[in-house]
Amino acid sequence: MKQQELNKTYLLTSDLSLSTTLSLLQCPIERIDRTTPRKSIFVFKRTKKLNELVDAYYRDELRISPQAYFNQLRAIKARLYANEEGQTW
């Protein structure tokens, strides 16, 4: 898939905080690309809702429970480190 097409269809981010927040707000992580050993890329399917949440995240307009955030972060880290082999497209 070409990079331009990929960016229209998916949001790719290495931001763990953003990824945790989005996944907590019902935007599932489609996959985690671990082809680079020191940097994982979280892949989300682009939707109108996702784009609105990303904008709200950067405007600091989202409020979530600290306990829910921590639990989601722990779940994502477990998923991130569960499989040591990288996933690619």
C-alpha cells in the first residue's frame, strides 16, 4: 500500500498516550507495527469520530478516568510486549 493511501485509510502514531486514549474511547488499535526495534507504530482505522477525538486530544478537551487510563495503558503494554516479533503490512 502506498504511503499516501495508507495515511488516508489509517492513522499511524507512535504516541503511546494518544493511542491509549483513543483505544479507551472506542477506537480499537488495528495493529501494532513493531518492525523498528525501538519504536512501535500504533495503527487505527480512520473515521470521522477518530479524527474528532484526535483533535480534541490535542486541544486538551478530553476527560477520562485516571484509573481507566492506567488500566488501558497496562493492557496496551501487555499487547505490545506479548509478541516479540514485529508485524508488518
